[in-house]
Amino acid sequence: MPYSHVEERVGDRVVEVNERRNWLSPGRALASLVGIVLAGIGAIAIVQGGIDGTLNIPLDKVLGITQSAGVGIVELIIGLLILVSAYSAADRSGVGFFGVLLFVGGVMGLATSAQVHQDLGFGNSTAWLFLLSGLACVVAAALPSMLSVRRDVHDVHEVRTD
């Protein structure tokens, strides 16, 4: 929270001004939530599926979402990248980029055949997760940040002009 303290002359008085600035960014909070959820689901999928064999077999259900360890690795990486992008207010474009990437991946996942699902190790529920996560990231990237400024002014003393 940036803080400043100055003394200013106002007419024949000197006043003390304390100013606090707070940034509130709902988009960063939403993107962070999406990143945490994706990384968490990905980590659970990796642990359940294991990485000692093929990454597309076995298919496990993580919170009702059918996926393999390979898809879990992708979720973990993208979730962490979204978290890194959400950390900085200046990197809103990163959140939007990963949102579009997830959204397109979700649409493509819904449009593919059952054979592709089996080959890559995911189900329709995973495609829906990607699509909705991508949509949430795009919305998060579009949300504005808000600045709240609080100024406290206190009378210090009068200026004497003797």
C-alpha cells in the first residue's frame, strides 16, 4: 500500500496530508483463482495417474473431470503460468493469452472424436473445464483495476507573518 506524507501550506495555515493508495483488481483475483484451480487439478491428476509409464493412460477422475497424467501436466503448467501472469497488474495480456489458448483448446476438445479423446487422455469434462477456464481468464483480463485514494488532512499550525 503506497503511502505518502507531506506538509502543505494552505492560505495562512500549514496542514499535514497523509495519503494512502490501494489498488483493487477483481481481474487479478479471478485469474489467480483460475490458476490455482487448474494447477491443483493438474497436480492431483499427475499424482493419481503417475508419470512412470505412458502419460495418456490411465484415465482418472479428478473432481469429476476425466483426464490423464499428461493432461494434468498441461493443466499444472498453464495454471502456474496464469498465476505468474495474474501476479503483475501490468501483465494482464498474459492472462488473456492463456485464456484464449484454453478456450480454443476447450472448443477443439469438444469438437474431436472419442478416438482423439482416448489417444490424448481426456474426456468432454476436461474440454469443458478448459473452455470455461479460458472464458474466465478472458473476462479477468478485461476487468479494470480500481484505485482507491484516502487523504487525511490535519491542521498543524498557523503561519505567522509578523
